[in-house]
Amino acid sequence: MVESIPDEQRLDRTREETPPTVSELDSPGKSQDLEHRRGILFVMTGASGVGKDSIRRVALPQLGDIHFSVSATTREKRPGEEHGSQYYFVGRDEFESLIANDGLLEYADYVGDYYGTPAAPVDEALAAGRDVLLELELVGARQVKRKHDDAVMVFIAPPTLSELERRLRGRGTDSEEKIQKRLARAREEIRAMREFDFVVVNDDLYGAVEVFSSIIRAERARAGRLLDADIAAFLRETDA
Ligand code: 5GP
């Protein structure tokens, strides 16, 4: 049975920091200084099992300063996962209090569990001029786009659905029912692909990393992002 994707919603955190408490996650972001460079918000979306994590892990070390947002989730920890590293693993009550306190930039119910981005770390990184990367399913990605119109939306596609199914089964972490639900969500997400700015096909990991990294670099080079102060620096005729 195809699960329908609800349309409203909002949650974030950094790997190098210690796991936050819920009250820390609740603090609202800072306001922006217009002459100060804000970071670029990148959203990576694609089916569970498509390889978003692998692309990110290979690409990020080559991309300079970029804050990867660690999400909160109510799903069970998989073997090898740690609280504060892949996710903040929280109970439903804790997650619902994050929602109630407006502590989430976005959130979604995915195959029976909540997933969301704690808002404060994302706001803080962007305000400090740091680029931010979110890894989200489609419902959350849409919410982020509504709040941050200038977010750069990147869809990661599997070469085929049967390849995705092979990868999901190969992972060996989900029941047959969950695999079917994840595949149903994958179909819905693929149908929505044209809502995104870019599509990266993860056929070969290193090819996908190259395309993904090029997107980040090209967005950083956009002339439209230059501030008056940048132009003034280019016009300077004496060495600093
Ligand atoms: P998994 O259970 O395989 O780790 O993740 C399931 C799906 O939830 C994946 O598509 C993943 O990208 C997505 N996801 C992970 N964190 C978040 C989040 O904070 N918000 C939303 N909306 N989706 C997320």
C-alpha cells in the first residue's frame, strides 16, 4: 500500500559537537545582518538506500567548510549507528515536544517514524556565513524550500528502482514490509524529481560525487551571491 505524504511540516546539528539537549535544540536562530554573507543552504533528497550518505562522506572533505546537519529521529538505531553521529535518536514524546516548541526547521513521518532537522544549528551556521547540507526525504525538502526560497535542491536518483530494491535488501536492516514502504516512497519521490534544481544519478559512486561536488562549487561561484563589499574588494587598486 502506498503511504500518502502529508503536505505540511518543519527540524537540525553538527557532527563535531556533543549531542544537544532538547532545550538547546529549541533556541531560535539569529537575525541576519544584510552586509554579512549568509551561508548557502543545500538540500540533498533521494530514496532511502540511494547512497546519499556515501556521496556526502566522499564529497564533503573536498568541499571546504560545510556544516552537515544531524537529524533527530524516532526510528530504531541500526547496528553501528551512534547517538549524535548519524542521528539524534529520541523518543516520540521528545520529538513531539520539539515540534510543539518550534525547534524543528522541518519534519516528516517516514515509514512510521519521525525524522526532523533541529532548527537552531542550521540558523546559526547560515547566519555565521557557513554553508549547510541537509539530507531529507521529499516532504521535509518541500518544507525547507517553502521557508528558504534560495535553498539549492539536489535530487539523488538510483539508476533504476530494481537497483534501489537490490541495495535496500543488501543492507539487511529492514523487514519486507518496511522495504515495500520505502520503495513506495521512492516511487513518489522519483515522480517529483522535476521540483528539484539538479539531479545526480548514483550509478557509479565516484561519478556521482563529482557531479554533486560540481553543483556545490558552481553555486558558491554564482555572481548573484556577491555582496557590495566583494565588488569593492575586486575594485581595490592597492594591495591589502
Ligand atoms: P533512514 O531511516 O534510511 O536513515 O532514513 C529514511 C529517510 O529519511 C531517508 O530518505 C533520509 O534522507 C530521510 N531523513 C533523514 N533525516 C531527515 C530529516 O531530518 N528530515 C526529513 N524530512 N527526512 C530525513
